[in-house]
Amino acid sequence: MVPRKQKSIGVFDSGIGGLTVVRALMSRLPYENITYFGDTARVPYGNKSAEVVRQYSMEDTQFLIGQHVKMIVVACNTASAVALDALRTQFDIPIIGVIAPGAARAVRVTRHGRIGVIGTLATVASKSYPSEILARNKNLTVVSKACPLFVPLAEEGWSEHRIAQMVAEEYLVSLRKERIDTLILGCTHYPILRGVIQRVLGADVQLVDSGEAASEEVAALLAEKEMLNPSTVLPNHSFFVSDVPQRFRELGEIFLGTTQMRVTKVHIP
Ligand code: DGL
């Protein structure tokens, strides 16, 4: 049997976007094994009902537990927003989402107390970010905006395209008017559009990457529970998807800067 410390960190997302979180985990925890599940057959989660996203998240988690992971990271903001409590009730394994870490970091870095949040329709409708932020400091102002078109733009690789610039201006104008000083990138795909978002909002606005913030929390949790992998050899990264692996592999290899991605199609549930 594999000793607990050497087991993988399980990560799931609705599709490919969660690789932004994997990238953050790889750079913070370079010796950890990672098992990723991308629900490419059922993506997107961001415009589905909370009930359906909860059901999918249960199945995704169950799959990863079947792969004998030592903890779960819910990389998908939408799933973190609507399913995290249910997952923690249902499964007896440490589970970290991206909402609380992103909110906590924004509260730490805001200078004037005006925080913007962008995410999918479901994440914004859940009000999870505002409630996590206001629970930490009720005097802060939070302004949210759903930016659904950012997801296909990122997947198309159009992060620097003039269309991305136009879409970003359209979506972000209201946040600029609200004079936010900090913006939470509350969707797996948005770190890919970081450059254009920063340009549209101006250099004064601090961008908070929730996935990056979550990787810090994962490291802290593993250290606290004495579950960090003591290995110093190259780790194992396995990727599973629920639809054909080809596109996922092509985009993923560009994204993670590797030519070695092992991607396997599985049937869920
Ligand atoms: N992964 C989703 C999120 O972070 C974005 C893509 C989707 O809608 O499924 O909210």
C-alpha cells in the first residue's frame, strides 16, 4: 500500500481550466503527486443550476477518492461556490475549495476596502465571494460581475486578441467606475486573461488569483497534518477526463509547458 504522504493530491474541475490551479500547485509543491479529473463531457458548470453542479461535484470527488488521493482540491470556482459544504458533509477527507482562500487574500491586500469579484454566472449568483469577504470584514465593499465570455476566449487561446480586449472593456467598465482597488479572478480560466484584465483596469488594481491562493492553503494544510510528501524525486501527474482526451492534451501541454501529459478517458459516474 502507498504510504499516505506519498498519495496524490486530487484536483477536479469542470474541464481544462483547473490546470491553472495545477500549475500553481506544481510550483508551490514540486514534489507532490497530483491526480486531476476534468469533467470535459459535462463542462461548463458555470451556467448550470446549483443542484446539478453539486451532483456532478459529488461524482467527481467520488472518482478521485477511488484513485486513493490524500486530499481533494475543488479547483472549479463554480463547484467551490455551490458544492463545497455538501462535499465536506459527504466525504471524510480534507477538501479545499478556492473561494475562501481567494477571499482571504483579497481582504489582506485591499488598500481602500473596495473589492471586485468576477466569475461565472453561477459563482456570482451564489454570492459566495461577498459572503466570505464580508464575514472577514463587514466594512468592505464588494462589487461582482459575471464574465461568461472569458471562458471560451481563454480556451480559444485568444488571451491577447483584440476581441479579448473589447470583451474585457465591456465587462470591466462597471468595476472601474466603482473604483475597486482589488479584483478577485474568481474562475479557473481568468488567470489566462490576466494581462488584458490588468491593462483594462490599470496597474493600480491588484489582481488576486484564487487558485494561487488555494495552493498556499493546500501547502499549509498538508504541513499541519504532516501529510507533505517527503520525496525529492520527480512526482507523478495523472490526468483523467470524461470525454475524448485529445484537445485536453493539446491545450494542457501548451499550458503546463510539457510534452509528457498522460491523459486517460474515464466514464463518470
Ligand atoms: N471551471 C469553471 C469555474 O471556475 C469555469 C468553466 C465552467 O463554467 O465550467 O467556475
